[in-house]
Amino acid sequence: MHLDIKDGKIWIQHNMTEVDLGQELVNRGVPAEDIILGLQPPYKRPYTNYGVA
């Protein structure tokens, strides 16, 4: 897995695990809008349940 923190947001860049990292972060109290799925192309991010950047 590869996570970055940019401008106060957690970017999930790569995930080769069975864990849903975004959901795990939300379960631990991170607001969904502070999670960016960097592994998704920018045009798809508005359709996720997470933040866009």
C-alpha cells in the first residue's frame, strides 16, 4: 500500500491488500471528504464516496 498526506488530505495511491483502506480510515474517525482515492483517475473521483482533489 502507498498513502500520501497532501494539504491535510490522505491520498490512497496504491493498495494491493484485501483491506478497504478508505472504509478502514472512516471507521477510525477520518472524515470521508479528507480521503482521496489517488488510484482512481480524477474524472472518477466525484463518483466515489470520498473527497475530490
